[in-house]
Amino acid sequence: MAKQRSKKRIAGLIILIILIILATALVVINPFQYLKSLAPQQVVEKSTEQVSVPVRVLEVAQSNLQNTIRTNGSVIDPSSLDVYPEVTGTLRTLTVSVGQRVEKDQVIATIDPSRPGVVYKEVAVKAPASGTVLALPFVVGAGVSMQAPLVRIGMLENLEVVTDIAERHIGSVTIGTKADLTFKAYPNETFPAVVSRLSPVLNPASRTLEVGLVFEDEMRKIKSGMFPTITLYTEHLDSIIAIPRSALLYSGNQAYLYIVDETNTAQRVHVEVGLQVEDMIEIREGLNVGDLLVTEGQSLLTEGTLVRVLQ
């Protein structure tokens, strides 16, 4: 009997060991699944509430657009005269200086036409008209010829500003186009100007057109040789719809934007664009006065998206 009870204990121990081994193997092979099976199951309910997208809007209103061309130029005297010597030789004297006033027939220089072995009398160079000396390209002792101007004399009565505009702007600038001039010498002043002439030919090298402007300067502050910054006022549109360029989106070549309706829902609108001036752009079709235009957050929207308008 004792031997039989001993066999039963051994069989029971073997079965217990086998069960322990099986339980350990189950935990080792898939521990997370085992722990998950022990954890209480939670029921997740899906929210049916739609999330709104925060945006900023702008009420569309009529406005004006003024296109401009900004460039640089120089002040010249269009009535200036270049004085050429009548002989070739050596410049012996210069009796004038830049900025000096001269009178007609006044002697402004003398030239010695002598050559080695041949001596000639010095020849006087006279001013052909009264005016102000603008340039003296030669110094005493330099060789001069009849092909190079010796002195430039300006009347300084009606100064002109000249500039060059790119070929793409030619169609928007005409005689009478208004402009403003600013100078570093007078940073707080603006001088009104108007286009007075257009060159009949285009510069083939730079593909630019020379433009001349006359300006108002009652105090005669502007001097020949100064360099102004020029603002030309070209196309002008009144009572149009213009919006920030950043509000516009594109799908291929099609421009579109988003407006917000009375239910705070985003509506996608296709539009036709027109003139662009800096960061503003004309909307010709697709947008109406009073519409609430989305100006920030539009890239997160689709048709029918619920929005929350930020103040």
C-alpha cells in the first residue's frame, strides 16, 4: 500500500510539473496577449462631433490699385553744348572751372598746334553761348583733337531727368505719365515729375527704352548730375475687389480661395485674377463685396469644412 501511494505522489508531481511548464511557455511566447486577456475590456465610443478649423477672415470691400515702376535716373541739362577745338595740339591754358559761369565769346582755353620743327601761334577757344561749365574732360598739357569735346557748357534753365525702362514696361508708360522723384540729398521731400519724351528706338544691347521727365523745382534745389529714385505711376484701377496675395490658392492653373458662409462652413470658390501690385491682387470674377474671405488657415480647408473664426 505504501508503494502504491508513493507511485500516486510521483504521478501527481509529474502532472504538476508539466502544467507549470505549459503555463510558463504560454507566458513567454505571448506575454502581452496574456496580460491583455487578464485586463478588463474597455468599450471605446467614437465621437460624432465634427472638429472645427480655426481661421482668420477679411470682409471683402472695394478698393483701388495703383501699379508703379521704380527705377533710378540722372539729372541732365538737355540744352548743354559740347565745345570742340578747331585744331589738334596741346592744351596750354584753361581759364574756367566746373560750375563757373561763362559768357558768349569768352576765351575758355588756348591750344598750341605746334609740331616738332614747326611752330604755330596758339589758338584761343571761345564759348559759343552763355552758360555754366558742366565738364572739363582734359587737363592742361594734355593732347586734344577736333574729334573730342574740350568743354561742356549747360544753360541750366530746364533740367531733365533721364532713365531707362525695361522692354516689358514700354506699353504702360506714355507721354504724360506722372512720377515722383526722391533724392538722398533731400530725404523728406518728393518732387513731382511727368514723362516728357520717349526715345523712338529701343537699346538693342540692354533691351531698354530711354525716358525723359520734366519736374517741378521752384527753389532750384536739384542740380545737374544728381541721381534720383523715380516712381512712375502706370496702371490705376478704381472701385475693384483686391485681396491679399497670400489668400489665393492654386490647383494647376486654376486660382481659388475659401469664403465662410452663415453656417461657419468653408466654401471653395474659383476666381479669375487680374492686376497684381506688390502683395495685393485684383479679383475680376468669383468674389463679391461682403464675402468673408479666409486669409489665414485656408491651406487646412476643404469644401464643407466647419471653421471657427478667430478675432
